[in-house]
Amino acid sequence: MDYFSIVAILIVISALFGYINVRFLKLPITIGLMVITIVFTLIVIAIGQFDDTLLQTEKELISQINFKTVLLDVMLSFLLFAGALHTNFDQLKVQRGPVLVFATLGVLVSTFLVGIIMYYILHLIGLDVDFIYCLLFGSLISPTDPIAVLGILKKAGAPKKLETKIVGESLFNDGVGVVVFLTIFAIASTKTGDINSLDSIKLFGQEVIGGVVLGGILGWITYKMMKSINDYEVEVILTLAAVMGGTLIAQKLHLSAPLAMVTAGLIVGHDTVREEAMSEVTETYVDKFWELIDVLLNTILFVLIGMEMLILTFETSYIIAGLIAVPIVLLCRYASLWLPIKFFSKRLDFVPKTNLIMTWGGLRGGISIALALSLTQDMNRELFLVITYIIVVFSIIGQGLTVEPIIKRLTREK
């Protein structure tokens, strides 16, 4: 099947499921699409027990899509730029301390806590897994997914300062999380399990700092070019070029494209830049264009996540491990946020129960699945794929459906 056919089928399915959600379910798009796709896939599997034509067709479609490449190398840059473009820069600047610590130290602490606990849990249920692979799992499951968070949190009615913390963390910690994952992956891939610590620090610095610097340069160039003209059509294309060209440059220079796109989006979306570089018409078209890109890619992404269950190996022990991992990951996130929140709450005005809300509102999504798919077979790929999928489904549906009432209830309490 050629690329056009695959994309066309995905868009048709996404549009149909999106219509069903808006017309009947009326759920947030990320939740609704995942629910509909999973139900649809289960129905296809059930029908496949009598006639497997449709089941084999769906499996063939999924098998031809490299989910990791599609998400991490293509979709993610567009989605992060769109999310950062509509993030309040001034609020983020005020909250930069906790956001930075949550996105770096928080991810690292969670990675090690999850890795250590899962190592002992898996051995208790009879699954012999090396510690380094458990640590690798900790690194892929610890970052919260900005795509899932942005789609759901906007409708949850969270106080602005709390929303900024959660959204700001999710925008940055996926880039950091990917770098942590790649570092541990490099260690796990060596025969001896040894790697030069200096090389690890260099890789981390190059990816993270280099990505932010590249994003700053891209954002500044885009701003200057937009300021020098007044043509909304060309200015929209300039933002698109910044994302596509910037992603290509980041990949060639081995820098973090996600962090570059977040930084560029924050600069282009800054109120001062908007006032100086964009006319009212340009601002409207830029915002609407990126909102449409955001919705379209989100729609396709969560349909893909729902369909990925067809490639999983659902062994009983894997399912048990996944169900046990759900509360473990939540508890480790809570623990990783506890100290930074205690520290910064003395300096900044934090909403009551911030730790609990950030724990429940920190959703996992496609990024974790994409990283799990990049594991090799000797890294217990099938086991960690099932565990990751169970956590993501619970996160999007379970946490996603309840985060709004929880936020409203906890923020009302004095």
C-alpha cells in the first residue's frame, strides 16, 4: 500500500470517528477517538473469529506504519510548536523555576524510582528482566505527554498558574525524557553495559541545550522576517517553514527537535512578537492554521494509538504487570514532584493540592508508546509494550475523564 493510500485511509477513519464523537459521545477529542478506535478494533477482532478479512486488512495497515518515526520524527514537531504558540509566555516565565525542575529533575527521579520498583515487581511475578531494561522502561514512561495534556487540560478549567505548570512541564519534559531514554538505551545496547559518563553528559547537553538554542535562533529569525512584511499568507508559510526546516536541521545536527520547536513556538507566540510582527489578520490566520494542524494530527494520532493494540502480545503475565504498573507510575510521579513543590511553594503561590493535581493531570500518551516500540527484542520489547499500552489507555481514558472534576473539587477546597 502506498503512502497516499495509508494517509487517506487514516484521515477518512479519523474524520468518521471524530464525527461520531462530536455527534454522539461529546467527549474531549483525544479521549473520544481512543475509546471509539479501541471499541472498533475489538469489534474487528470479534468479527475476525468468523471472517478475518477486515482484521487482516487493519493489521496490514498498521504493520506498514512506523509509529515511532511518524510521531517522533514528523508529528511531534508540529504538535509541540502549535501547543507552545498558544501558551502564555509571561505566565511560563513566572513559573520557569518549577517548570524547569519538573521537566529535568522530576523526569530523572521518576525514571529511577519506576525502574527500581518495576525490577522487583516483575521478578515477584516471575518475569526475569534485567535492571537496565527496567530503567529504560522508567525513562520512556516518566515524561508526561504534551499532546494528551494540552487536549484535555484546556477544558478542565484549571487555575492559570496551575495550568501553566502542567502544560509548561509537559512541553519541555518530553524532549528531556527522549534524551534520557536515548542515553539509557545507549548503555543498554552495549555488551558490557558500560558507557563513558562524559559521553552521556555530552549527549544530554548537546541535545537539550543545543535544541533550545536552535529553537531560539529559529524563533528570532521567523519574528524578524514576519516583522519586515505584511502578508498573512507568506507569514503563515514562514511559521510552517520554521517547523519543517528547523526539525530537519535538528535531526542533522543531533539536537532535540522537540525542545527546538517548543522554544521557537514560545517566541513566535509571545505577546510582544505578536504585537510587533503580526497584523490582526495575520495573527488570526496563524492561530487558526496551527489550531487546525493541531486538531488534524491529534485526530490521526489517537486513532493510531487505539489501533496499535493489534500488534501487541497480550500474555496474562504481561497484563498483570501492566495493571500493577499503573499505580506504581502514579506514585513515582507524585514522589518525584514532592520535593520541588515543597521548595518552590515557599517562593511562589501554589494552588492547594498541586502535587495531587499534577500527578493525576500528567497524562501519558503516544510518545511513551513510540519509545516502547523502539526497544529491541532482547530488551523485553513485547512485555514493555503491553505495560506501556495499558498505562497509556488508563491515563487517557481514566485520568482524562476524571481530571476536570478532580481539579474543580480540589481547587474549591480551602
